[in-house]
Amino acid sequence: MQTLIFLQTPGNAGMIQMLFFAAIILVFWMFIIRPQAKRQKEQNAFAGGLEKGQDVVTASGMLGRINKIEGEIVTLEIGPKTYIRMTKSAISKDITEQVYGKDGKKGPIESAE
């Protein structure tokens, strides 16, 4: 003969587990998702505000001056008569601000004009 034993938890245990799970989701959102979305929004605003003659730094660390902007393609002058083409998303807001400061005007790159 089999005996069935049913274990019951106190009435509030399900609610406490749900509140704990909700707290974990809230902390995850506050410390990971929200800051990343903010950084992405700032990067997109920076890429949209790029203009000819501005000194920038790419995500790979190359320094250059914007020579031409054609839609999403930016032509950088990295030396006298030396140009490279790359997408706007390859230009890093954070590294550019570290090298050139918040104003992002002229920096140590000088073209031979």
C-alpha cells in the first residue's frame, strides 16, 4: 500500500518568491539595461552630429580628421594625403572625448596644407 504525503508551504511563500524575482529583474534593469541604452543613445547622437573638419578617434584607435561625410560613410584624413573610409558607427564617442576633450575641436593631428 502506498502512502501519499503532500507538503504544503505557508500561504505567503509564493508571493515572497514573486517579489524576490521582481526585485532581481528591477536590479538587472537598473544596473545593466538602462545604462547601456543611455550610452547607445549618446553614441547615436554623437555619430549624427559629426561634421567636416572634426578630429575623431575610431573604435580601433586610429586618429583622424573628417574630410567628407556621405550618408553613413565617413572619409578620414589620417595623414598628409592619406585617407580611409569607414562607417559612422566605427567612430567612438568615448575615446574621442578622452583624447580631444568634450568640445572635440582641433587636436594633435595637423594636416600638411
